[in-house]
Amino acid sequence: MEYLFYLLLISLTWACLHVLNASVLLRRKSGCTVLPPGPRQLPIIGNILALGDKPHRTLAKLSQTYGPLMTLKLGRITTIVISSPNIAKEAFQKHDQALSSRTVADALRGHHENSILWLPASTHWRFLRKLTATQMFTPQRLDASQALRGKKVQEMLEHVHEKCNNGHAVDIRRSVFTTSLNLISNTFFSLDIANYNSDLSQEFSDLVVGVTEQIGKPNIADYFPILRLVDPQGVRRKTNNYLKRLAQIFDGIINERTRPSSSVASKASHDILDALLILAKENNTELSSTDIQVLLIVSIEIRLSN
């Protein structure tokens, strides 16, 4: 295993040196766009090591030397750092379209095409954004769930009292997560997705935390795109597994709702899933079943992470 790692490292180094030399020659011949000043870059890795373990402090210190607009090279990725509010305001006012999109992490490749968080500004992105504002996070839905919030908190208190009366320890973190999960699932699906005595809430917690951790983890493939072919840290593979399991859970709920013989499908729930399914059936809508699934996953992850 170590032999393969070192062989890959040597091959990568050799390839990067050749690419680096070729890019330097190309710049000299064609004359590339002049970039803002920045610290000296090391071969291949650029300024990655210079960031240290507190990048925000390093960037603040570097801005005092190179100014509020500087260039860093993070592996093979050229990064422009803006550290002045005035320059940031000017950049977003004059170049808002160019700067509106987010860089897609390698961990999410293959899953970002339907996500409102990662789609570039486009007609479909505006449609999904409008959908979340009018169907999912409206003040009316928040007001309507006030009684539900009180009910779920009361259920949690009864669970805690029951545990204490029986002399059992209470896992506060798990109880609070189960309460939050059921509150959200009732708003979205009109059902409890877990109970205090099951392992599903812990599994769901592990999936949400797992996705969040993998996306936020430093991934060498994000700085050296050539490594995306091998996914050396396994970040994309792990993220795919977490998202696949979440998709299976939501697919089961959606299929149960849309199944004609289902008792759930026979009555209107007037929840978020009902609203999305009605929109998906309309002929003039852009909403697909994949969009619904991704919207539900992203919305629940955001709420649970907060």
C-alpha cells in the first residue's frame, strides 16, 4: 500500500513539474492577465503550507504586506483574496454574475446539479430559490407550526421524566436531536421520522454529521484536480454513501405518499411534500422528482446543522 502511495506521489510530482513548465512558457508567449500581488509560491503546492493552522489570521497578516487584493496559489488553483469591505462591495456590485457561483467541492461532484446551494445563477436556480421562499420557509408555515413545536417539546419532557423515574440515564443530545428531527419531519412530511427508543434518529444524526464533516474536510483533490480521478482520501466515496442512504430514506417517504393504495396518499396532508408534489405534476413546472429529493435533503440538513 505504501509502495503504491509513493509511486503515485512521484508520478504526480513529475506530471505537475511538466505542467508547471508548460504553463510558464505559455504565459510568456501569450501574455496572461496580470494578477494582483501575492506571496512567493512554492513549486507544485503553491501557498498551501503558508496558510498554517489558522488561515484567517495568516490572510489578515498577508494583506498588510500585499494589500487588500492579493493572489494565492493553492495547489493548482489560483485564488484571489479580498480583505477590504470597500473592494468586496465594488467587486460584487460590478461583477456579481461572475462571482455569484460557488466552487463545487470534489466531494459533491455528481450531486450538485440539482442543489440550490451549488447551482450557478440560472433560470432553474431562480426557480428553486423562489420555491424555497414561497413553499418551504414562509412565515405562514412557521406560525402554523407553533402548536406542533409545543407538542414535540412536551413529548421530549415526558420522555425525560419517564427515563428519570425509571432510574435510567438520559442522552440529552440524542433526545434533543430526535425532537428537532420529528419537528422538521412533521412540517415536511406530517409524520415522526424517529422515536426516542429507536436507533433511526442516531443513524440520521450520523448521516447529517457525516455529510457536513466530509464537505468541510480539507481535500487534496480540490487543490490538485488531476487527483479527482483517484479520490485519494476517499472523501467523495464517503459523501456518496451518506447521501445515498439519505436519498433512500426520502425515497421511501415520497413513494409511500404517491402510492395510490396508501392511506397517507388518500388524504391531503397540506405539508411541504404535498405542495412540492402538486407543483411537480403541473405541466409548466421545472420541478423534477430529483429536485424534490435534493431540496428536502438540503433543507433538513441546514435546519438540523443549525
